[in-house]
Amino acid sequence: MFNTLYIYRSGGMGDVLWLEPVIAELSKKYKRIYFYTDFSTLFENYPIKNVFVKPIPAGWFRAILKMINFFSTQKKYHRLDGYCYEAFPKIHFLHAYQNYFSLENKVVYPKLYLSEKEHEPIYDRNDKYAVLHLEPNAQLNYRKVYGVSWEEIVSYLAKNNIKTILVGTNPLPIEGAIIFKGSIRKLMTVIKYSLFFIGVDSGPSHIAASLQVPSIIFFGSVNPNYRHFTEIFKGFFLQQPCEYAGCYHEVISGKGQSCQLVGDAGIPKCCVNTTDNVISSINQLLKKYGTKN
């Protein structure tokens, strides 16, 4: 147990992914690091040999992990759920983790490692396609997108010889879009070889940004500056003005707070977009980053 660190972070996907730069830095200081999470598959093919990423263990084993701190002069077991960005909502995801472990605040994206086989495109190598993800990672009105005709978006892409791959746990079908069903690892491959990503602030959006795939990401009450690094992010954020902009961060919670204008059941103004606005952003993305995937 000496010179060994145990880290627990259950989910969500993006929350777990943003721990990668922290774990990489901590691996220089500890002989072994054990990281327990619901999204251990994100770390497959991880090249740092003294880092062991495992699924969430049984309750009795977690009890043993808690006991480790009682028999050590330094804290060895760290359960991060609720104690990092949730407790300090007005700083970036990554900086919250870095501060917790007393690390230097660095501006980097997480790294993902695809195997040689995973570098083989799932769809036809000659196809150009965009990945679309519309399911929020929480069923909250301020994490959704309103006012956009996605059928028109898919049709517009098709006219430009770009297919649409619709991803998500259980996405609602959109005429003309191809629904992807597969593992997180396959999702990573699909995103990696896409022309660009369009979607809500979510785990898949963080995978896209980490793989340096140009992206259009929709934000509601969440401040994108606390989720991405605009100076190195490839793409655009779509978020409409509101007098309570960024209100998600006004409470200490992983859930945020109800919209102060329409409550939980209405349509928050920060989430209302238009089809034309999305098409304009797509055109800007294609102009800036080209059409090679």
C-alpha cells in the first residue's frame, strides 16, 4: 500500500475523462495508481504502466479502501464524487481536479488511446460523415436543444455529400440519419474518423474535443469556459444570451439549479437555437477546418 494511490470517480463519462491528465501527472509521483470508475473502458490501451484502471469494486472492497486512510500517515484513498468541480463550480473541470491534488493548473485536453484495430474506420473509408449527439447526460431542460429542425440539418449535410451518424443511448430517429449502436470504444473510433461533431455538452462531446475533432457544442446554463479550453478547442459553442447566463454555477451541486425564468418544465432561453444558426455554424466549421476526415 506504500507509495500507492487509490482514486474513485464513478461517472459521468466526461467527468471521468477529464481525470486523465491528472492521473498522468500523479503517475510520476506514485509507484502505483489504482483508478476505479464506471467508465474504465475509456482508459483501454493506456500506456502508463503503473496506472491500473478498474471497474467500480464491490462494497466490501470499497470499505477496505476507506480503511487504508486510517493506517497511513497520508491520505491514500480519494473518492472524488461530489468533492471537486461540484464543490467548486466556478472553475474548469480539470483545474478543480488539479487543485484537489495540489497540482499545477495546466491547459490540456485528455488523451485517448486507440488500438491499431480501433484505427480502422467502422464506416466506409471514403465516406464523409458528421456525428450528431442530442441526448443530454441528464434529463434537464437547461441541457437540451430547442428550436432546431434536425431533419433539415441532416438534409443539408446530405446535399453536401456528408452523412449523419446519430449516436446516443437511445436516440430518437431522424429521417436520413444512420443510428450508431456500439460500445464506447467503437464510439471513439466513429468520432475519431468523423468530419466533425455536433451535439450537446456531454461525454461524447468531450471525446470529440479530446480527439481534436472539430465540433459544434450546444450549451445552456453551463458556462463553456468551465468545460473546455477555448484557446485550444477546435470549433464553436452555441449558447443564447440570458440575463442569468451561467446560473448553473451559482450553486454547489453536480446538478445545477432550475431555470430562474421558466422552471424545470419550460424552455430556457439560453437553449433556444435556430436551424439557420446551426447551418451557418456548420459552414463556418467547414470553411475553417476543411472537409478531410
